[in-house]
Amino acid sequence: MLGYTYEVPEARCSAGLLLPSLSRRSEIEAQSRCITRERQVGRQTKKERGIRKGKAMIYKPKGRNYFKVKFHFQGQVIHKATRAKTKKDARTIEATLRSQLAKGDWGILEMKPSPKLGEFLKKDFLPFTRTRFASKAKSRQYYEYGTGRLLASDIAELKLDEVNGQHATQFAARNSDFSPSTVNCGLRTLRRSLSLAVEWGKLDRMPRIPLAKGERQRERVLTDSEIKLYLENCRQPWRDAATLILGTGMRPGEVYGLRWEFVLLNGQGGLIHVSDGKSKAARRILPMIPDVYHVLKARHEQCGCPVEGWVFPSTAKCGHLEQGTAKTQHAAALATVNAEAIKNGCSLPLKRFEPYVMRHTALTRMSPFCDPFTLARIAGHSSITITQRYCHPQADAVEAAFTKFGFREEVVTEAGHHEKQLPPVPQDEEAISVSADWG
């Protein structure tokens, strides 16, 4: 191994260069410049030196919501995941870990055994859904049915930390005899249950659960002729309810449970206050178009101008128009429209569609007249991602946008402000204006 010879008054380096007599400081500087690169391999970073000194490293992995802590304690590396979303809370947890370890409680580092999915669904998830959706029977029944599909499959025997996307794909394959909507009911229930397990600290991270393909989407847009033909063959009260959906874009369930306390008729127009819905964003106030106003005005007078009560009362247990009755009258209207065509063997004038398609039709027709954020407010969406389904820009709309952009009358100044671009002033008019100012 090449080295250095320290001789006074001369010093010879490994390369054979003869150096003149230097001070001790100069000798050290000369030696440091000749140190080989191999001697610097394995050098610790600042973070590692901090950990060796007992300082904790608190960080959030990319794509995760929670912080992790890493520190040294009595010669051992302690690496622990926390449920803290802020660095301050993670620092508090790190201090608690140190305190418990100092007391000899090393069991705090042991991971608790993860429960089986079936056990978690029965003991935790089902009681939660029955409490959370006590006033929303459809949501409660949806998750209860999805839980039943999961409990009847092999995936229920897996532990929570063992479930991944592969098991979800196998679940969809083994239930391929059912419709994609039924399969996705179980998969959405699985997603919701695993998300709650992460929130409640029973699972470290949320796995990716893909849905089955082929589910029928309610993205059809009805034409004017189809709407007219459909409404003419609807019976009451479904005809008025369908008119409200087509005129406001409200969810069918919001129309079924509408009450007179939340309807304002002022003689020329009115407002509808949606007081309850799927989320906080569903609570909104919607103006009435003429068709909606005339329908509600006539129904209000027909009912004796009530101050409160259901807009669409019925003899059902809930007291108002329900989904079962609505679907029955909807199917009867389609059958009436297509009866003659079926009898003659002709093509159907009105193809089958779900009642929800009327909401999609209303919002899609409204989208060209407002921005996506306003449309999300009208629709009662909590995420604009859902609103994008109702925006269908056509080629002429894209061309019109670029036309307006190319011939706009605004310029951006150096300060970033928008100013009106004025047309050029003719030379003679400019001279006249200047002389007038000084005149």
C-alpha cells in the first residue's frame, strides 16, 4: 500500500515528488490532497450521523399520508410507522416510544396480529354501516349485500394485511356468473372496509383494489324528441317527478323526498332547497326554470296550497314516492311508447334507459353554459372529477375557444395584469387630441 514518509526537513509523497520543507499545517494539507478515493468510501451522511447520535429521523414516504420515525436506542435501529399526519404529532409519538423503551417496555414495538377480513366485516364494518347509514336505507342495504358477497367467498379467510389487488381480481373471476354491477358491489364494499381499517389503525396501508369491467354506465343523453315522447306517456306523479329531474338535474332520490317546506314559489319563479343528500355538497339551492315552476305551481294548488308535507305523497311506508313505484311507472311508460313498434316488428322509437339518465341529460345540457366548478355546485358533487363525466366538449366548441383566444382584445402587461388592447389611433386624430389637451 502506498503511503507517506514524514521526514524533516523534507517530505516525500507516494508519487515520488519531493516537497520542500513545510510547516505542519502545510504537510497536513498536502497529505489530504493525496488521499485516495477509496478511503472516503462508506462515509456517513448527515442524516445517518444524526441518527447515530440519537436524533430521530421523521419523514413521510412518497405517496403516503402518515409519518414514520427512525432513531437509535441502545445500539438498535428503531423504525416505526405512526398514525400521525403532522410532523409535530409524529415527534410526540417518537418521544412516547423512547419513554416506553427506557422503561423496558419493548413490547410496544411488536406488531399486533391482523384480524381476518371476515371477522373485521362482522364485528366492525357492519355495525359501522348500520349506524352511519341509519337514515339512508339504500346505502345501508348496498353495503350489507356487498358484505354478504365477501363473506361467502374465500377472501373472507384472509388477514387484512394479506388482501391485495390479485385477490380482488380472483373474486371477480369466481363471481363472473353475476353481473359486473353485482361484482363491483362486493369490490366497493371491500374498498370501503379496507379504507376504514387503515383509518382505525388495523391496517398499515390501503391496497389497490381494481373493479370489474363491463359495468353499465348511465351516460346516455336523451334528445328533445325522446323526452317529449317519454313525458307524454308517463303517468302521474312520475311525470311531474321526471320533469323536475330533467329541469333541475337533481338526483331521483332528492326529488322523491322533496317537501313543501323547501320549495319557494314567488308568483313568477321559485327556488328549491335540497336540504339533505349523499354529502355536504348535496345541500344546495336551485332556481326553477319555467317548466319546473309550472309543474310545482299546479301540484301545489292541486294539493290545497300546503305549507308543509311531501311534494309527492304516497301510501308507502316512507310516506312519499319511492324508488320501486318510480321504476314501475318508468317501465310502464317505455312499454307504452314501444308497444306498437314491438307489435309491428319495427325498431324501437325509445330505447330502454334508467331514470338516472334524465339527471345526466340535464347536467350535460347545462354544461356548455357554465364552468365545471359551477356545474359541480349545481349537481351537488363533492369532487369535480365526477363532474367531468357531464362535460362533453365537441369539435366546434374547441374551435370556438381557440377562435376567441386568437382574437381576444386583452394583452398581458409586464406586471402580469390584463389590460384592454385599444385599436390604433389614426395619425391625424392623435394630433388633434394632443393639440386639444394643450390648447
